[in-house]
Amino acid sequence: MQTDWTPVALSHDIPVASAAPGRIGDTALAIWRSASGRIAAWSDRCPHRGMRLSHGYVRGERLSCIYHGWSYGEDGGCKRIPAHPDLTPPESIRVPVFACREASGVVWVAEGQPAGAPPDLAGFRGLRSLHIAAATGAIAEVFGGDGPVLRVKLGPVAVIALVQAFGDETMLHLMAPESCDLATLDALSDAAEALRRNIEAEATA
Ligand code: FES
């Protein structure tokens, strides 16, 4: 399955009023969720002095930089500079904003104007994301398939593996059938960890 969208995180890993780091291609992202639940993905660099915005904090519908507290609204524009509370920040102070959508419990990001919607993975829910110290080729070998969205077996259970290239490394976002009970989800999580170790061992053999 091909798509213009890149899976960058599982929704449950970005709680309300929080920010986390991510990547799309070579670009570092600040993925954050506002108090009302709106998801966003921005360049992870504060326009002031370059601090990572993923280290910042969320107040209401704004993300603020941890360094000097400049705060940015949902369009990425700077709304407030605490050291100059009476100043209306210039329009030019702006964080690059990426197209970002949530679908089936996954946060998807695209560069430019994506064609169509992210894949519909109805019937599955986020299991866990794994950072694997091996390139996507090693993942394709293990799963016997290539691409950002793979339907594979994890033990006896059919799951979905979302494969995100991370330079020479890979983020694997795994999704389990919604029908799985807690014990099965725990077993799948353990199997995923074992899978990660196996892939990394194979890649360095
Ligand atoms: S570096 Fe972000 S507010 Fe100064």
C-alpha cells in the first residue's frame, strides 16, 4: 500500500497537552496535542534561538518554547513573547507547519500537499512503536515485503506494521486487531520486543 503520508507516532503516545519529538525524512518534528485534543506536527526548531519545541509545553491551544517562553498558535505563528508582553509579534516569526492527520489511532504527517487521506486501518489499534537500529531493508527481509504499510504475522496474530525510515534506522509502529484482549496485547508487546532484538542481531551479524 503506497501513500503520501508518513506514520510518525501512535496517537496514544501523544496525550492531550503534550509534545514529543518525531521525524519525517531528515526533518526533526515536534508532534504535539493541544488541550482540546488537536494534533499538529511542526519543525522542531524555535525561530528564536533554535531550541527544540518538542521540549516545550502546551497551554491551551498553544505550544511554548521551554527556553524563553515564546508561544506559537495553531498556524505556527508567534503569539506572545514574555519579555515583551505589550508587543504584537511580527507575522514573520513562524514555525514551519506540516500536514498532519490522525486516522485509526496513528499520527500521519506529509511534506507538501498530500494526495488523498491517510490509509484507513479500521479494525486495528495502536500496539506500540519500536525504534530499531537497522535500515528498512532488514525489516523487509524479515516480513517478506516492502512498503510503509504491511500486513504481517506477529506470533499467531495478524497485525499491521507501519514502517518509517529513520536514516539508517527504522521506526516500526505496530497495530493489533481491536478484538485482542489485554493478555494478548501483552504477549504481542513482548513478541515485538523480541522481533526488534532479532532484527538488530541479524543486521549486525
Ligand atoms: S529559543 Fe525559543 S523562546 Fe528563545
